[in-house]
Amino acid sequence: MDTTRMNRNRLARAAVSITMVAGLSLACSDPPTSTGAPRKMRKAGMLSFSLKGQPLSIMAFYDLTGSPEHLSVMFSDMTSGTETYAAGRYLDLDRNPQGIYELDFNRAYHPYCYYNATYECPYPPPENRLKVPIRAGERVRRPTT
């Protein structure tokens, strides 16, 4: 499977801080994965941002095998299944010294299970299925004729 990067999109970046949501369970969750095996992750909170003037939010997770400063974001959007991998894409976010995360969709990538079905990849949760196209980051390369 071949992929390519979309042209960098300056509108697809935002500096965001994490917002804890009232009633958000910080207990471990087991999001469904591509292999069916549970993946231990913890909801970190919502990242709120604006894309082309439209306010959006996306849930960030701590992967319990990684650094507590590192967030994982699994998402799908209106390009999923046509321009990008149908199961979604990922963003890895690290907090800067000011406590801010940079949400840069230009860095969105296909998970490893796109390339090899034996890899275990968490699917995006319902709250991360964006109803807008994110035309930035990795996309599926279409065969040329």
C-alpha cells in the first residue's frame, strides 16, 4: 500500500490546551482495535480547536505504555475511506514547556495496521469522527493509469 503526504495546510494547525470534561471517566478504557484485542488507554481530555472558522473538539488519550506527557489522538474525517485510510489516522502530541499541545493535522499518519494487518491499532472513538474533511497529512496514493 502506497501513501503520500498532502501539501502542507497552514489552516490545519492549532495550539491547544487540554480541557477536562465534567464527568469524564479517567479510568482505563479498552477502545476496540483492528485485531479485536483490548488496548489499555486512558482518556486525557478534550482538545478544542477551530478549523476554517468552525469550532471542533477531539478526545485525546494517554497510551498507558508511553510517557505521561505524550497524547495519542485517533480520528476519522470526511476523507476517510476515499482519500485516507478508512479506519482513520493518528496524531502524536507532546506537551511543550508552556503546557500547550500543537494539534497539527499535517502530521496525521496512517496507523501501522494500514500496512500490516497483524498490528493492533485502536479505532477512533465516536467523538473523534469529525464531520469535516481534514485535507492534511498522510493520504492514500491512488494508482495512476
